[in-house]
Amino acid sequence: MNITLIGFMGSGKTTVANALSQQLEIEQNDLDEMVLQRTGLTIPEYFEQYGEAKFRKLEMDNLQLALATGGILSTGGGTPMQANNFKLIQEANTATVFLNAQDNTITHHLIHDGIEERPLFKQLGIDGIIKLKHERQLTYEQLADVIIDVDHKSPELIVNELMEKL
Ligand code: SKM
């Protein structure tokens, strides 16, 4: 079974992917984690050294690799915003699940994780990041086969809901 998780940063894609992978005993890939595996750099370090444009190229390359591998995939928050990536996911043999979170859920998670973890959060601040979230909403909805509202739900509950809807 192939499942691709999409959604804004802080919506819980990585956590839900881990839970899904454990429950279904299917391999899992995380696009942001692949940057670290392939370059030895964290996302903030990569942004700092190479900038966002290079990051987007690497992200597309990683997406192609991960979709070819199959299994559970958690994407980066901005992955579907590149037209090429949108098409790659749309045409891949995968169920695409949008983890939809309210603004205050995202704010809470981002502040909890810390500004250093998220270069765009650092650049844009909280107002800018929420504006970006609104700009992206329609693209996530258009790409999704299934939409799950994640607010106030445990990863287990989200996984159960997801399995029912697939
Ligand atoms: O992929 C990382 C990176 O920080 C960019 C990003 C975004 O554009 O929303 C989200 C993160 O998952």
C-alpha cells in the first residue's frame, strides 16, 4: 500500500507517517529526512548553505526516488507547491492524504518545535507563515484523495480515521 501525506509544516505528517508505518508494517520515507541522509545537512543547514532554490531541486529529486520506492511517504510542507511535484504525486500510484490543521494548531506545533527547525518560519515570522498556509490551502485540497482534520487528535486516532477513509 502506498500512502503520501501532504500538509503544512507542523500538521503532524512525520508523526502520522511513523504511526502508519508501524501499524501497517510498511516502509516509510520522509522527504525532509532524506536531505539529511543524502547530504549530511539538516534542513536549516541546507537552506543556510545553498538557499531555497537548490533545496527545491533536491526535494524534487528525493520525491522521485521516494515515489519510485513506494510505501508511506511524508512530504515537506512546500513539496506540492512546485507544479512538477504536484504532477509527480498526482500521477503516482499512491493515495494522497492531506492532514488539515487549523491555524492555532500549526502555531502551537511550530512554537513548540522551535523557530530554528524551520527556516521559512524564521524568515517569515508567525503572521507570514500563517499567510503562507492560507495561500497553500487550495493546492493541498486539490491534490488530496482524502482530507483528515487533525486538530486535537492523537496520531492513533488520525491513523484509524485515515484507514477507514482509504
Ligand atoms: O521541507 C521543509 C522546508 O523547511 C520547507 C517547508 C515549506 O516550504 O513549507 C517545509 C518543511 O517541511
